[in-house]
Amino acid sequence: MCRLYGFRGNEPTRVGCTLVHAQNALLAQSRQDGVGESHPDGWGIGVYEDAAPRIERSAAAAFDDQYFNTTAEGVFARTVIAHVRQATVGDSNAANTHPFSYRGWMFAHNGTVTAFERVRPRMIEETAPALCGLNEGTTDSEVFFYWLLSRMARAGIDLEGGGGERERLVAVVAEALPYLADLCDRAGPEKPAILNLLLTDGETLVAGRWRKSLHWAARDGIRDCDVCDVRHSPGTDYRAVVIASEALANDEAWHEVPERGIVSVDAGIEADVQRL
């Protein structure tokens, strides 16, 4: 499958620690995760510049690509999505690496839309015409993204992003995950769908757990770390939330997201966890 990383803070923050240097940083998970699997089929790191996503992606294995380290250590942002890929649908190339973006939104997926060739026509049928044909790669995950965007648009969510509509966005994700899982189940796959995801417009960050591990940690105050760096505004209480497939470090209190659970972070950097 893949490994996910999401960060949302109220001040620009360096994230090289949790992406590269921590005990179980995303770099380490790309070589071998907690269940012994490798994720060598590409990586991507996305941030926001002037409210628009900027993404660096590569088909190389993160653990074998110095550019991953350089990119990760250079990130200084309030919102970050990062991903290391284990290919299931689609070849190993840059177009198939995550995160994907559209206008103000970024998305990354850990899992597989099973029975994809049988489910794909229904997903395309339910995707807004303006979003059909925008795929740059051949993954189930990118089809999943445009399908989810279409459901968001029908719910009245602005696809330009930046609206901070946490409740409406959580409701869309909460409805979409079991619906898509049921489509896959009825298509008769050998294994059930795995649909962990990260989705953000730069202000609100939403993560869903569907049959793969997912964890989160809250930071209240600046950490004493030689690697982490925060551009701190005097008089502002620093807050951040980190979401990852696996706990990243031993010196933080990490919480497991319940199976079929959603963790969301609003513009005030308040985390909320609910079960579907």
C-alpha cells in the first residue's frame, strides 16, 4: 500500500524532523514500515504557496533519493501532505505519485479501490463532467480524488478551497467511504477496499481510516528540537496537529484513529475525531 503524512499548524514550521530524522520518520517507513513492507514506488510532498498547492513528486524510492531529504528539509509551511507509494494500480512513474491536486485542494490515498476495472465506470459516471479527463496518471487513487471532489461540489463545497468548511467536508467523507467500499464489495473483489485518505484545502485537514492504520498527535507549544523550527509570532500560542499512517516519534503522545474513523483539523488547529 502506501504511507501518509499530514501536518497543519498555526505558524510556518519545518517538518524535516518527522519526514526525515525521527525514529519512524516517513523516510524510514518508505524502506520498511511497521509490518515489514517497503514503499519504493515514488514519493510526493505538497505545501501551499499563496493559497495554491505546490507539489514535488518523484518516481524514485524516498529511501534511495537524496532529493526527498532535500525537499523535506526545505519545507517551511503551515499545511503539508506527504506520501510514499507502494504501487497497486498504475505503473511506477511521477504522474502516479501522490499527493494529487486540483485548484485549492490536495489529496493522498493509502490503499486500493479493489475491483477497480469494474468499479471505475461507475465512478466516472458519478464524476462531474468538468473533472473527467483531467487525470495525468493511471491510478485508482486519482480517479478516487476527482470522484470525491464531485461529491464535495454537489454538497456545496467550494473547489477553489480555503473555505474552512470542516463539518460539511467531514460529512462528505463520512458518506463517501462506506459508499465506495460497498461499490467495491458488490463488484466481487478477492479483498475488500482500503480507503485511507488525506484531504486538505490548506485550512481544513481531514483524514479517514478505512482498513489501514492511522494515527495523530497534537502539539500545544513549540517543541524543544534541534531540527524543528517555527516562525513564531509573539503573542500567538503555537499549535499543530500531525497525522500519519504510523506514530513517527517516541517523544510525543500519539493516538490511534479508530477503524472507520475520521480525524479533522480546522483553521483554529482544533482536532476532532469521530467514528462512522
